[in-house]
Amino acid sequence: MMRASWEESIRTAAQMVRAHKLRSTLTVLGVAIGVLSVISVAAIIHGLNLYVDGKVQELGSNTFLVSRFPAFVPVENWTEDIRRRKHLTAADARAIVEQCRTCVIATPMLTRFPLFGQTTEVRFRNHRVDVPLVRGAEPAMTRAFPLFVVNKGRMFTEAEDAHSARVGVIGLAIADSLFGPLDPVGQTLRLNGLEFEVIGVWEKHQGLFGGPGLDDVIVIPYRTFNKLWPEIEEQILGVAAADPTLLPRAEEEVVEILRRRRHVPPHKENDFEVTLPQFVYDLWKQLTGAIVLLTLVISSISLVVGGIGVMNIMLVSVTERTAEIGLRKAAGARRADIRRQFITEAVTLTSFGGVLGILLGAALVAVTRWAFPDLPAELSAFWVAAGFALSVGVGLFFGIYPATRAAALDPVACLRYE
């Protein structure tokens, strides 16, 4: 009996779509767009979360960064106190190593960025490439951060750093551009006119959202960098705790050490910034949470528009089928039977939109994965079910009024209706 009722409702809903093509199409599309928005954005955000989490984990579960300026506050929002902060130094890193009981590594890093049109030119014979980033670091950097992995060759030594040796480890993209099929290790390139020996190549690594990664970076010894660009004083300290569980305590100790070294009064805030990988991920989650909320608001508008369309179609259907309703009631159909029939038809109509939205969402996710292979967008069963449930909910909510109106009709008046 129930199966026949569903089949009849589906047939009736299909007939309504054919009878009111434009209005039905707009209604189904409204629901489909709402469902598409929810499930596709949820799938893409889920993929982005996995992608960002993977990038954050590359920094290490027991590491954090110390910098002079806040990493996620626009420059125009910096206060005068922030702008006047003193530079961090290599001596600060050494003090952390000596005084922090839960820290095993504290290493300074210098970076040359392509700011204000400046570039770092690298040449090999007649080949030339402009490198986005040149970093000066100590050998300990590879032990502090898991993403710095030498794929071919080796990292420079403490002795090479101490003697300001002109050696470097280059990114894979730089190696391909300069050396082509040649083995880069042992070759000599010219960095801003000075000869450097390539002693290693980083493992393939792209930056976050296509930004500079290890593929586009040259790392040279810290003291070599200092001699090459003495005007660059901006340093970041990379700190590694002995164990991930000791990270909070290591952060506290580092803050105490630096406040003491920088003579920060007890009532003043830190004049430096500590950035933990988890903070970056939490910040990203807040951003994506806002995106999901905005998407839900936009999709709800589409669903409401679709729902209003469903209600209008059902009201027209009630009018057109007045005589049929009278016959059903005369044959013994109860109000509940009439109400259930019209609600079922409304739900069937919106379910068409739900299924269409799910199919479009699956197609969009597939295209996204094809266009961005590094983005693990995934259409989860939860969001598919949620999208379909939304379409059913729209049919239930907006089908109640027409169904109630149909159920309340007087059978005698219905039979007289022409």
C-alpha cells in the first residue's frame, strides 16, 4: 500500500513538472542550488582542512617560531610599540638553547624576500632564474623542521657555517631550471654574482596554496648570508621542544627567557611573537567556519526560494484537483490521507532538486580534484545525507500549508467545483 502511494506521488509530481515546466524547473533548481552549495563547499572545505593540516604538520609537532612582528596582523594595524620592537638575534637563540630545559633546538633564520621589485638572480652558464627566497640558516634547521629534507646530496656542516662557506642546498624547481638533465650536486652556480657550490637538493615540496615552497628556495649557511646581505637583520627563531607533550612548557620558558633578555617590564605585553603550528591551523579553521556559515546563509536563500515555488505549485495543484479531492473524500479518504498525499508529492518534488544538487555537487568535487590534485576534496556520506535531508525538509515545511488547505476542503463543495 505504501509502495503504491509513493509511486503514485512520484507520478503525480512528475506530471506537475510537465504541466508547469518553467515554475517546476525553477523550483527544482532552487533546491538543487541550495543542496549543491552545502555539499560542495563542505567537501572542498574538508579537503582544504586536510591540506592545511598536512602543511602545518610539516612544521613539526614539537616546534614553534619566534618573530619580532605578528605574522597574521596587517602592517597597517601595527601599533607604534610594535613598530619599535628590537630585532631578535642569534644570541637570543643561543640563550634559549642554554637556558630552556625543555628545548633541544633554537636556531636563527634570515630570509631575503623579493620585496619592492628586488630579486635574487641565480645563474648557471647561460641559464638564469630569479629565486623567490634565499634563506640563511644553521644546520640545526633540518633537525628542527621535518619539511627540510635533503633528497640528493647533503646539508652543509657546522664547520662550513662557521667559515662562511659558499655552499647551498637548492630547491627542485631551481635545479630543473638551471641544470636540466645534469646532476646539480657538485655544480657551481652564481648567486648575485658570487660562486656557490651546490651540495644538495631539497625534496620536492610546494608551498601553501601555490606559494613559495622548498622547490623555490635556496638555503645557504647563516654566516654566509650575514656577509652577503649584512643589511638584513630581520630574524625568525625556530625552536624545538624535546617532546610534543613539552611544547606548552617550552613556550613558557622561551617567553620568560626572551622577556628577561629584552627587559620587558612585568606589566607590559611581550615585544615579540610566538607562533605555534596549532595556532595557524586554528586560525584557518575559524576562517573556513565563517565560509561555511556564509554558504549556509546563501544556500538557505536558494532553499527558501525553491520552497516558495513548491508551495505555489502545490496550491495550484490543489485548485486544479479540487474535484479529485472531493471524489477521494466521498470514497472514504480521511483528512490525514489527503494531507499525507500532498505532503508526499511536495517532498517528492523537492527530492528531485536534492538528487540533482547531489549529482552536481559530486561533479563539482570531481572537477576540483582534477584541477587541484593536491586538494583532497571529498564528498562525505554525511554531507550527502544532510543535503538530501535538507531537500526533504523543504518539501515537508513548504508542503504543509497546501496539504492542510486540501485536507480542509468540503467534499460536497469539491464535487460541485468546475
